[in-house]
Amino acid sequence: MLDNKPNVLSTLKIWFHRWGSPPWFYQMSNKLLPWLAVVAAALITTGVAWGLAFAPEDTRQGNSFRIIYLHVPVSFLALAGYYLMALAGCIGLIWRMKLAFWALRAAAPIGAAFTFLALVTGSIWGKPTWGTWWEWDARITSMLILFFLYIGVMALANAYQNRDSGNRAASILAIVGMVNIPIIYKSVDWWNTLHQGASLKLTSAPTIHGSMLYPLLIMIAGFYLLYAVLLLLNLRCEILTNERNSRWLHDLLRQKNQE
């Protein structure tokens, strides 16, 4: 067993650095993208059809609850995307891995878009439920702060002529902004808010009926895959932008043109 430990560590190290290689990642993502896109489209189509056409009405909210099939997935991805962005920033700062910095840049606009959708769909849902489009509720306000954090990361990343300086500054902001994530999660527990408690928790059974829950879980899975597709596409654009003078990219393009 002891003899195998160095081999395992070496394998993990090779795997880690391979993921940080722009040529390897670019070609690997080209193979993954079609599969991810097809599965994401299938899951989202199934979830939308099931949720809108077959899930029963909510006893209190009627059909207005159906916006949950968009609001919850985009809210999940708004938070998960920030985790990923901050992790990419950490990896970039500690190991000086350029692909991690590019991943941070690629994730920021996607996260901002998903956070914006979460705020808009929450506002649409809030009108028939609370009687108002907007309330300075703890959950809503902390989500708005999350949106500004995404915008701030994008602004800092592009505020410097030297891209490396912008990458480091954006990474530090992304890491510092992580303090807002537990506030978002626990806001409905810490303060008396209009926002309802979480229907899905890892520590307890769902509070939503199975006929409504299953299409929601399908939509969440589909949106996670959609996020992966968008992230890979954005990251491939970052690779092309930053590696445009690299020999490997010229060789790859020449090979594509000859096919």
C-alpha cells in the first residue's frame, strides 16, 4: 500500500497539470461539448414539458408557482458558478495556472447572467405571491450583491492594460466575495424575510411533492449541464484569444483546414 502512494500522487499531479494545459483542454472540450449539449437539451426539454404540462397546480399559488422550474435552477447556478469562479481564482493565484485565470474570466459573465435571471424570475414570482415586484428582503438583497460582485470581477479583470494584473485583482475580489455566499444561504434562517425557506436541502427531506419535485430535479440537472456547455464555449474563446500566437493553435487550425 505504501509503495502505491507515490504513484497515486504522481497520477493526480499529472492529471491536475493536464487540465491546466490549454492545448489538451481545448481539444478535450471539443469532444465533450456535443454530448453535454445534447443531454442538456434533452433534460431541459423534458423538465419544461413535465413541469408546465403535467405537474399539478399549487394549492396556494396556482399556476404561478411554475416559474420555480426556471427560478430555482438559475439561482442554484448563480451560487455554484461563484464557487467555481472563486476556486479558479484560488488555483490561479496559488499555482499561477493561466487556464484557471481564463476560467474565472469565462465564468463571470455566465454567472452574472444567471444571477440576473434569478432576480428577474424572483421578481415575477413575487408579484402574485407578495403583491410587489421588489422588496428589500435579506435573500433578494444578498442576491443583488452577488450580481454586483460578478460585475465587479468582470470590471476588474478588464481594468488593467496588463491582463495578469487584472486576473490577480479579479481573483482576489472573487475570493473575498465568498463571504456573501453563506449569507445568501442562511438569510431566510437568520432574518425574518418574505422569501420562503429552501424546498430542497441536503440535510432533510424535500418539502415539495414528488409530482412537482421530479421535473424540478430534471431541470436543475439540465441547467448544470447547460452551464457546463456555456462555460466550455466561453473558456475556448478565452484560449483562442490568449493563445492566438501559439504554435500549437496554428498547427491545429492548419490541420482543420486540410481535412
